[in-house]
Amino acid sequence: MPELPEVEVTRLGFASAIAGARIVAVRMGKPLRWPLGCEPVSLSGQQVHTVRRRGKYLLLDVDQGILLLHLGMSGSLAFTADPGEPGKHDHFDLHTSAGVLRLHDPRRFGAAVWVPGEDSPQARKLLGHLGVEPLDAGFDLSAFCTAMRQRIAPVKQVLLAGEVVVGVGNIYASEALFQAGIRPTTRAARLSRPRLARLHHAVRDVLTRAVAKGGSTLRDFSNTQGESGYFQLEAMVYGRAGQPCKVCDTPIRSIRQGQRATFFCPQCQKA
DNA sequence: AAAAGCCCCTGGATGC
DNA sequence: TGCATCCAGGGGCTTT
């Protein structure tokens, strides 16, 4: 479910509330994607300082190291004073003096991993290859063009890979390419600078608007208060196969790229 | 170095 | 309230 906007909405929902709280206990459910990487009890007593985001990872700075959280495909976090008994898909609880942060993740592609520091091998394995943050000032057009020109793969898959720019998942890749008027199958290296400039702007614009709408809730995404996002209502192409393009009425097409669905308008995105 | 496939896992929708 | 099949917002790993 969660792409950059959903992860950022999640972060905003509990970052200030948990800052300064002390970890009281950790409860683990069924195994997630990776082991925690430390004894759960060793986290107890540590203070949570800040909650940052890198791509689709959340980074909780604690006294000793960093707790990385990832929502995978089906994860969501809730932060509440009294969460009640954990359900069958609640696989990680961080009990703190300010409330309980609970990871709900039916498919268990998500993760909670402790790493000793940002430069540790454990952290580098997960974060080291990530591209630039699209909402940061460091998302520079020239650097974006240089990186895209190195890639012969279809532009949609280059966006998804997260090595040039992070945070763009399956929904927002299709949406950004529609906004930029670029066919998802076009090889990244073949895009002219003006078209890359349109894409650069579209990525930032789509993600920013999605954060403002609380993200997209296609199935089960909810923020830390359990509320849905609304950006899916504004989707121009994602999930709209066969329906008329909102701009030109041409039926939206669906194709598969790297075992993921891609949506585009054959009229508005000619090349 | 980069690209393409595979796989992790559960549940909902659809078809028979 | 039976299957079997396909699909789903991610991404690391292995193989080309």
C-alpha cells in the first residue's frame, strides 16, 4: 500500500507525539520480513528522539541506534494510548510512555529492524542504494536528467526502482507519468531534457498533493488515527483501465511491466 | 553497472 | 457457504 505519501502521512501522525517518550516494552507477533536485529528487551528504557523518513522507511532515533520501520505492501501503523489486545495481524508493538505504536501488516512484507547507526552495514544494506528524496531541495533537475540518461529501462520501472528518486511506487509512478504526458514504456535514456523537466516537476507535484490529501486508501491504508486518505479519488489513470481519460475521454489502458500493473492514456501519453 | 525474474505472505474478488 | 485462480500500494536477492 504505502508509497512516500502514505509513509509521510504516517510519520506526521505520530512523530511529535512519540518524541521524547521512553520505550517501556516491545511485543513481537509473527515474523516480519527480517528479524529485529536485537533483543527486544534491550530497547526498553531507551528514549525515542525523532522520527524521520527515508524513502518508504521510517527511522526512529533511539538512545542506542535507530529503529527502522517499513510498511511493505499491506502495513499500517496506529499510535494510541490504549490499543487493546493485538489482533492476528498486529505483529509489532512499541509500548512507550506516550502510547503504543502498533504495526498491523497482514502480508508481513513490512519490517521492524534495529540498526546500530545510519552508517552501519545493516543500515547501508537497506538504505545505501536509495536515490534522492523528491520533496527535498536536493531533488535537482540536472542531476535527475544525468541519472535518467544512464537508464535504458522503461521510465516507469526506473521510477519504481527507487535508485534515482525514492518514494514513487506503483500508483504515483503511473500518475506522475500521466501528468508529464510520458508513455510509461519509453526508455528513460531517450527522454529529452524538457520532458524530463516535466517529469521532475510531476513527481514532486503528485507526491506533494497526495500528502496533502492524506495519501491514497485503495484497500487498507489508514493513518495513525485509523483514518483513510483521499488522493485515490483524484487518480487520473491508476486503477481506471477501460474508463475514459479525464482529459480526453480516450479509454485508459492497463499493461504489465515487471509483474506490476501500469495505467496510462494512449492519447495523452503518446511517447 | 544495469536489467529482468523470483520470491516472501495473506486475503479479497472472481469464476466454475 | 466449496474450490481454483488471479491480483494487490514493496523491494531485496539472484541471475543474466
